[in-house]
Amino acid sequence: MWNFFHKKNEVIVPELKDYTHRLLWVKVIFIFVFIGAAVRLVQIQILDASKYQDIAKKQYEVRVPLHAQRGNIYDRNGNLLVSNSQFVSFSANPKFSGQYARKIAERFSKITGKPIKEYLEKLQSSKRYVVLEKAMRPDEAEKIPVDSLVGVVKSNEPVRLYHYNERLGQVLGTINAEYVGVSGIEQQFDKELRGVDGYVVLQKDGKNRARPSTDYPREDPVNGNSLELTIDLTYQSIAEEELKRGIQRTQAEAGLVVILQPQTGEILALANYPPVNLNEIKSVDLLRNRVVSDMYEPGSVFKIVTASAALQNNVTTLDKKFYAENGSYKVQLAGNKMRTISDTHPMKDITFMEAMAYSSNIVMAKVSNLIGPENLYNEARNFGFGMTTGIELPAEINGQLKKPVEWSGTTLNTIAYGYEVGVTPLQIAAAYAAIANDGMLMKPYIVKREIDPLGNEVFVHEPTKIRRVTSRETAQQVKTMLESVVEFGTGGVVKLPTVTIAGKTGTSRKYVDGKYESGSYNASFVGFFPAEKPELVCLVMTEKPKVGYTGAVASAPIFKAITERIINNNGLIAKTVTTPLQETTNKEDKSIEVVPDICGRTVNDAVRILQQHGFQTKIYGKGDEVMRQYPAAESIVERGTYINIMMDEETPLLAGMQKVPDVHGMSVRRASNNLAANHLGVTIIGSGVVVNQFPGSGTAVKVGARVTIMCEPKALTAAQLY
Amino acid sequence: MASRKNHIDRMILIVVLFLLVSSIVVVYSASSSWALNNPHIRSAAGLVNKHIVKVLIGFVVMFFAINIDYRKYKPLTLWVLLGAVVLLIVTRIAGSEAKGAVRWISTGGVNLQPSEVAKFALIFHLATLLSSKGTKLQDFKKGFVPLLFWVGLVVVLVMIQPNFSTGAIICVLGMLMIFIGGARLKHVLLSLSALLPALVVYMISAPYRMKRILSYIGFANDDSGIAAKDNYQLLQGIIGFGNGGIFGVGMGMSKQRDLFLPESYGDFIFSIVGEEYGIIGTVLFLLIFLLILSRGLRIAKYAPDDFGKFLAIGITTTIVLYALANTLVTLGLVPTTGVPMPFVSYGGTAIISSCYAIGVLLNISSQTDLHPRISEQPAVVSVEQEPAVGRVY
């Protein structure tokens, strides 16, 4: 075949033959190229097809999340504590709003009451983006006439609303920017509150717009469940107010109150000081719930364990006399060391009951020797020390209760009056509740019910018995001892004419960095009432009180004030609380719906279709066919929303009119700059990338008209460009 | 020797009609979204309607051409080619800009693409020259150079429009015809190798061409310019093919046409064919063009005279070369360049001129015995002897 290369100047090969050869050649080459193309087609359309199909799917389909609404939190009486709302933010591009700065500043100042200057400074800065107002309440935001303020951008954002600011702050906890609970109840019940996000798969075209289609896979969101706490908002408020007052009086560093019901273990109030305003958290540290997360040496309040162990093991009776060593008792330790135990109230011969009433460490130490390490340890374990109570709050600690084998020579004696043992305030409160409940330890709990969005009970917390700590008789005897504390002992300050109170004072030196800090105490008072038939247990603790450091002086008056208010039922909540804001509700009739595509339909058709889907309609322009609609087809809006219908006969562009540019796919900032540059205002819904705009691009509007852009986070749309 | 009055090649007619009819379906699917979103059209059928008009004109032109004896063209080819050359020059000076290139000339509402006209004018004239040169073609000066002159002239004029792809294809076509016509391979290769430096200069002279080539080779990462745009289009085209898989997503179900794939109804329509009809559709299309190649060259082989022979070769190779080039571009096997798929792509004059060319080919076939039973001797017919008129079956 290649021989014609060598046919130099030879004469006349028959032309036909030559043609035939060469024609064949051309044909063969063509066929080879065709085969090459076919091979490539096989590669793309068969071998790698699934890869390209994946890419294609990614760029056609957009999963738009339908966010579940986080559940509400109520108190035991149905008071709404936490719900959801929207805040409105205003920002501006000084470049565009510059010349109207004064007008804008005046407007804002009028609504917010802040000085005009503050806004002017922002508006006259050289930045391209300034935030004028953040997290404004919707009712206030409505007063700002965004439409007439050039360059001002409005945007809505969902917000978790804590109706009572700092009430119950450490208990409720908070959520992070992703709406995930990170402390308190919000964290502990995040899964229940969060619900399940749904989604709609929308078909998109190459310009990132929703494409008309008849069906779209959809998964409706399941809203989160609501929680009803055992907390009583009235008691909580009393506790917080009195704690605050007490702490101001004693100049303590911190404090806490726990109120619980002994028969059930329900927590009725749980207060921490300093408080944390959940709507404006200044320091994460404030969120720490000392009641379950901090460990204290309890001091004298722990003496009920000693008393209970002694009585249970029959080593003493209430009337048995002990010599109180006149306030100073030297104990011989191993290796000839001596240790002195001292009492605040020096006494000689006193009964065991008086030892409790006057809080004698010496007698308790002596009794502990009779009880023995194992028995005392077991009693402390029975009361629940050294292990979590199991309350539904995050970051609960065990405390510290060493086993007898780990005890030093002094431990037996010191535990007897509440040292060398680490407890949480909740453990103490639960232990006193066990005494108040005739020796039965109940598991403390704070969530009463879980309710699904339709109002069905998902879960009801029933009181849980943990164990019998001590016999009914022993509990009764300990109760009598605690009554004596108030009746004639160290707790006399809480005595009330109307009710018998049983309780115990406690003052322990603060153990800081491995040693006892001088002049630094935890002062506590824990008690219950009415002593005959206890209804409430209340623990008050103050840390480092400066004006009177003992439990009797620092904490007992707080206990008394709380008790008084509860008993007199003057427990009206002082209305220092924020007015609840507009809530976003999840009522049935407000359910969301996907807007049908009505482009190209007649007016009557369009209106009928929209009504069938539960929408209202507004018609613009004249003509037979619907040319545009807003919100666009496939948008997800609430039922009952007005759907704007634009007819095909558009009005011609008049003077002072302006065509709306296409801002699809732009970032919010770029889109608003673009619109502003076209002398148009902008309202932003959502954040991220513009997925929809109204009026649509090309629509003629008045100069300065407002264009609403709907945005979705970028993460969503990143998928589109594969 | 009297020419046999044969039927026209029905196979070619049938497949071309098939391509034209399917082009209406495919163009409608591929163009609807673009048309709907075009502010000047705003109707899904806006583009396909124009396409249908072109197809109908194509039909008419084709049936006219079938009934005109191809020999009548022979004395006219020189004048038509000269006219086309003038047209090219006029366009260069006073044409309307399309995509940065002066490729169109507007005359009272009809957009004429002079390169399209020039291409066929050149083929016709080459057929005339080749059929009258005979063995002189072996001679470089007397035979080869005059042919090369016309090819060179047209190619240069088309390229400076600038329309590189059409120029290149015309160049390949011309050289192919000269080669098949009997020119010595040495001359062909020589003149092609002389073109190479010119080609390089041409490439470098326009930055966008350079970028296209570089991005094809993989050396340029130009995100904002032509290369990125090309790559995007090519990628979307290939996604279209891949998304179709074996059986395709179904008629009218393309999603790539929803503003993902630019030119989805034009140069990249093959990708939409692949998406909607899968590899079954694409291979069928390739087979159809292979069939046209095979039948067309068969017509050439048995054509009653040399003019008919070379005309048949020119027409067949033009159409098949375009189909191949388009396929290779959409499959990313050669750099992206604007080449339509004959009979299928939405497009103005290309459809009409291709229909006309096929009509001429069919006329040749009607005067050709495609199944000579007696001998393989070529039928040498002089033009004057019997100016036969082709019959419509």
C-alpha cells in the first residue's frame, strides 16, 4: 500500500485504481476516527456513567432543609420559659446610604433611643458594611421604614428566646450558633428538643433557580418535643431574689439555692449566683451549675449522716450524754501526733441531740469512734455521697467519698463533722430529703414531662426511689434532732411562728489549692418544713460571705426569707421579667407548603390552583397569561401567604422606572451592593447566597423600590457547581 | 455510453430525512429552556420554530437540487467561487460581529454565513478543476499549484474572519480532494508542512486561540477567560453524555439543557442526544454518518464522470468531516471549537447548505449505477452527450 511513495515520475498509473486506493484510505481513516469516538462514548456513557450521573444529580438537585422547630420549655405550671422567635437585624452600606445618613440615623435613634451620633458614625465610616442594629425585636423592627431608607438592609434570623433572661439560667443552659444545646437542659435534652430536620429536594437549573417540576421528594420536619420542668417559676423567682438579696447583704462571692420535694425528688427551684442572662451571655463560666458541678466540704450539715449511722447502729440514743470537752478535744494520732478538734460553742456534758443542736464537732467525733469506719462509710454511701444523683443535668460530678481503707488516721473523726469528704449541694439536699421522707432516698429530677408537638405525652417522669437509707424510726429521730437545731440550737434564726422548721447549719472552711484558706468559708443552711410533715427541702449555700461567715448568720436568713415567702404565699413573681416576644408558633394551619408553578396559566386557573394549595393571591398587570410569580414555584412558604401573580402584559419602562438586575447566585453582600448601585433597596431573608428575588430580574420598578432577596447558606449551593 | 437512469440513493435520503426530523425533536428539547430564559424570546418554542423554518427550507432546497443535473454546475463553479471570495472580503470589512468574529452578513433579515457558501463553492470548483486536470495533477506547477491557490485563498479569507475551525476544516477538505484526485502525496504533505509555521503564527496572533489550545493541553489555568468557559461547556457536555448512560433519560427529559450546557441546541447538541437517548442514540447517529460516508463514496466510485466523482467525494467528506469534528469536540478529544453537527444542530445557513449538498449528491446518485453487474470499468461520459436529469424516485 505504501508503494506509491516511491512512484517518482513514473508514468500513468490508471487513475481509477489510484482513486480507489485513496478513497479506501480516506474511508479507513474516517472509520478509525469513528471507532475512536465510539470507544470514548463507551467510556463516558457506560464505564464512567455513574460518576457523571452523580455529578449531574448534584448540580440539578438541591436539598433545601426544612428546619424543625426546637421544642419549648415550660415550668410545672405551664409558664413558657424558652421558645423560639425571630430577631431582625439592620445593616447598611455607607457607600450607598451616605447622603441619607442623617435621615437614617434619626429614624433609628427615634426607635431605639440611642444617640443619633452613634448611627451617624457607623454610616459615615469608610467600611462597606456596617451593622446598625442587631437582634431587634420584630415589633420594634416594624417601626423602621426600611423601604424609604436607601442602602439599609434588613434581615431576619431565628433566635432562641429565654423569656425570663436570667431566671433559671444555669439550669436551662444555652445553645450554640448551630442551634445545638451546649449546656443545661438544652444540652441534656438536645435530642428531644431538636426534633428532626426535614428537606425538600428542589430541581435547579444552570442559573441556580428552581425549575418547575411536578414532584419533589420531600421529608417534613418533625418539630422538637417540649419539656415541662419540675421547676416552679414562683419558687424559682423567690429563691433567686432572696439569694441575690442575701448575697448583697453578706457580700458573698457566690451562692446557691436548691428547693426540692422530699417525697418525689422533684426540684422546684435551683438557683445559682452570680446569675447568667441567657439572652446575653457575658461569660461562659457563668453557665456553670454549682449545684451539680461543684464539690464542697460540707461541714456540719453532714452531721445527719453521723447521727443517722449512730442511731441506726444503736451506738447512742438521743438522750445519751457525751462530754463535749469544753470546746477543745485533743485526739491522739499515730506517731504521737496530736490533733485538736474544737467547737464553736464550748460545752461540757450534753445529750446527743444537743450535740446536733449546738453542732458539736467533738461529740460527733467521739460518736464516730463508736460507729466505726465501715458503718459510717456505708451510711454515707447510702445517703448517696460519692456518686451522682442521676439528675438530668449535664456535668454532674460524683463528689468524693474515700473508702475506709484509704482513710487516714483522722478521717473517721473528721467525716463525722463533714470534712475530708467532697459533696455536691444537690447530694446534701437529697440526703436531707431522705430524712424528711422517713428515710427513703428519692432520685432528684428536674424534667417532669416530655410533650410532642401535637401535645401527646412522650414521657412522664415518675418519682424514683433509690434506696432506704435508714429506718423510719431513725429518720424520725434525726428529724427531731434537726428540729432541735432550730428550736434551741444554732439554727434559731430561721424560726417562724407559723411553721416548724427542721434544719442544720453548716460552716466549712474553704479548701483552696491544697490548703484551707483563712477567713474563707462556705456557709450553708439546709432544712425542711413543716417538720411534722415535710413538704419542701431547701438548701442555701453562700461562698465566702464577708459579713458573718457562718451558716447561721450568712445563709440561714436567706433560708428564712425564702420559707417565709413560700409559706405566706406572697410568692408573686416580681415582674422584672421581660415581656415574652412574638413567638413563631407551629400551629396546624400555619404549616408550610410548596408554591405550585402557575406560569403560563390563565388568571382563573392560577388563582384556583393557588387557593387549592391554601395560598392567597395578588394579581399585577394585565393580560391572559401568568408570566411571573412570587414567591417562585417550589418556594417553601407558610400556607396563607400571598402569592403575587404578574400577568404577561408588562407596563413599558417609564421615566423614573428601573429594571431589576439579576442577583441570583450572588452573595448577600454582593447582591445588596448590586441592587444599591441600581438605586434599589433590599430586604434580605436568610443568609448566604441569593436563591430567589422579588421582583424578578427585568421587572420594571420605581427607582428606589425594595427588592426582597431570599438566601440560603452557601454550603447548600456549593454542590451546584460540582 | 448512455447513462443508466437509476433511482437516487434512497438510503441516504432516508437517513438524512431521519436526521432532519429528529433534529426538530432534539432542538426543541435542547433549546426550550434557553429560549424561555432569553429575554428577547421568552417562549419555549421560540428557537425551534426558527429551526423548523430552516429545515423546511432545507427540504425544498434539497428537492430542487435532486432535480437539477449536477453537470450544469460545472461551468458556473469558477464564478460562484469568485462570488464567494468577494462575499468573504465584504464580510471581513462590513460584516456583523458574532462572538467576536465577523462571520455573518445580514441581508434583509437573512443571515448569510459566507464561509458556509465559500466552503461548498470551493468543493464544486475543485471538482471542476480535478475533473479537467487529469494526469496533469501529478505535475507540481501545472497541476497542483492552481488547485492549492484556491484552497489557500479560501482558507486564508475564512481564517482572517476569523473563523479558525471552518478554515481548518476547509483546508483538510481541500487537501483531501486534491489527494484523492490523484495529486502526489509528496506535494500534499509538502504544502501541509508549509502551512505549519503559518498555523503557529496564526495561533499566537490571537490570545483566545492560544488559551484554548493551552487549556486543552492542560497548561493554562485561566479561570475567568475563554479556557474556563470552554472547560465548563465541555465538562457540562460530557456530564450530559454520562448522564444518559446506555438508554438515556428519555425524550425531552434532558436536564443539561436547563441552562447548564451552553449551546446545548447548537454545537453541543450531540451531548443532548447522548443524554436523552443514551449510547444507543449516539452510536446510531455515528452509524448514520458512517452510512452516509460509505454510500457517498460508493456514489463517487461509480459516478458517471469525474466531475460527479469529485463532487460526490467533496460533499460526502464535508458532511462526514463536520459530523466527526463535532463529535470529537463534544467528547473532548480535540480542542473546543465551533463546529455544528450537520442536519442536527440548530443553525442558520448550515442546515440549508448541507441539504443542498445532499440534494446534489442524490442527483449524482440518480445518474449512477451503484450496483454495476457487468464490469468494474468506469463509465466515462462526456457532458455534452446526454444531459440527464435526475429523477426523484
